[in-house]
Amino acid sequence: MKINRREKKCIRYLTNEMSQADRAVFEIELALDHDLKNLYENYSLIWKHYPIPEQIDDPHYEAKQNLTKDSSFIKDSKQKWSKKYVAISAFALVILTISFFVYHSQDINYTNQIVTEKGERRSLYLPDSTLVVLNSLSEIHYPNAFKKTRDVFVNGEVFFDVTHNEEKPFIVHTTNLDVQVLGTAFNVNTSTSNKIVSLERGKVNVLFKDSNNQLTLSPNEQLIYNNATNDITKKNFNAIEVLGWKDEMLILDKTPFIEAIKKLNQFYGVTFRLKDKTLESKKITGAFKGLDIKGVISSLEFIANITIVPIHKNEYLIIGNDAN
């Protein structure tokens, strides 16, 4: 099986065969190319579980692998390749076989990619008329036409109002979990340290890839998955506060300032910074809709008793008036 250029790059990166400059370029490509990132993650996963090249030096290694000793291919390979590259080629063959099975068994071809900029929100309709709303710094991948299932991949925060179709389940794929529905409205947020699924109406099943466990959500229930610990929390949520962004409205309800500025930065595409650490735990409540950045600053200064001063383009410093 022939290995293409992208696959060779993944192997060279994993086996430290790249120069420092090439590694830097490859890492930039990983950040920009979703398909390359998926390919690399598959290679990396198998590499962690596949025998390292040094194991070839084990005198019992060949016997353990039940290699066919009279194979002319193996004999020629031993003469032309170093032991390390025999291991690498075998590793690549396993990867390609598994990747072929995974991708072709799911029959997913993400031919479309939509990405939003900082401070941008965007609505679109999928081929089945499902409404999708992307928050800022988010992305969705989907095919030109759905087949047996309606599969999409998302990163960031995305709201779905899914067209009902019992014959074609709608599946939202993320790095750690999948969400499967028939017809419903829900929000998926992977932009924080946790992955959050919030159900507005209908019913969804959330599948956790590491454990293959499933959890069902009912309306007004929210699932929070901790990426670091794999802990799962299910609770009720305030739909207006969590989903208001899709209607161009930002709701803060007794939100600590350190969390509030993250939401403000994402929503308005600017950068607010706190001058005083004492402000981090200060809680803020307010609703922001239809305001430009000047209106937002004026409202924040009034609500929180603070002063906001510009320091660079689209960058502002928040100063507590109590500290003056």
C-alpha cells in the first residue's frame, strides 16, 4: 500500500525525523488543516500502542509476530531497509487499514467547512434544512448531501435546530463525544475547558468515545464533560442565559468578572483586560443586545462601578473605581 505525502509527514513527525524548522511548519499545518489533524491523531493513537522500533532488536520479536520467513518480500525488505523503517512501514500499514475501515464504514465526506471569526456569528441551513448557528471562533464540517446518517463535525459553540427525520439520525461529532438526535434543538460548546451539551427541546443521546457509555438528555438539561478528568455532570440550565448568544444577546447572571470578560471578548471580538486581580471574583449581572462596543463599555461602567480605558485597537483595560 502506497503512503502519500501527508502520511509520510505524520510518520516523520512522530519518529522525530523532521528538522526543527520542518516540525514548526508541520505544527502550523496541523492547526489550519482539519483533515491533516485527524490523520495525525489517528497515527499518534496507533503509535502509542504499536511496538516501538527498538523492540525489533528483541531476539524473540520475529517469532512473536509469526512473520512468514520464506516470504521474498520480507527477505528483500530486510536487505534494503533498516530495522527501524521496517517497523515504521508496518505501523503505517496498520494505520492505513484502520483509517480506511473507520472512514469508509462511516462513509463521511466533509466537503464543506464554515468558520467564524472573532466576534462573528453566522447562520446557515444544512442540506436537510437543519438550521445551524455558529458562535464566534467556531467551525462546522458537513457533506454536500447526507446518506444513511446526517453526520457533521463541530468545534467551538454551535446551535442546532434539527429537521426531524426518523430514517436518518443526525449525529454531531466532536473530539471526545458525539450527540445523536432525530429532530430537536440543542447547543454544543467545545470552546471552554469543558465540553457542554445543552438541550432546548426534544431528546438527545450523548456518546462518550473513550468509554462507549451513553447518557440521555431531556429538555432544559445540560451535560458538562470535563476534558481533563472525564467527569460528567448533568444539571438544569437557564436557556435564555446559555442560548441567548444565537439571538445576538449576551446575558450575564451573577457571573464572576474573570468569566464575564471571556464571554464579552468572544461575543464582541475585542479584548478586555483586568488591571486589578481583586476584580476577578466580583460578580456582574446584565443583558447586552443591539449595542456597539461604546454602548457596551458605557453599560459595564455603570453596572459594575468600573472605568474602562482603551490601550490598543480593540483592546481595553478595566480598572476598579474602588481602587482609585
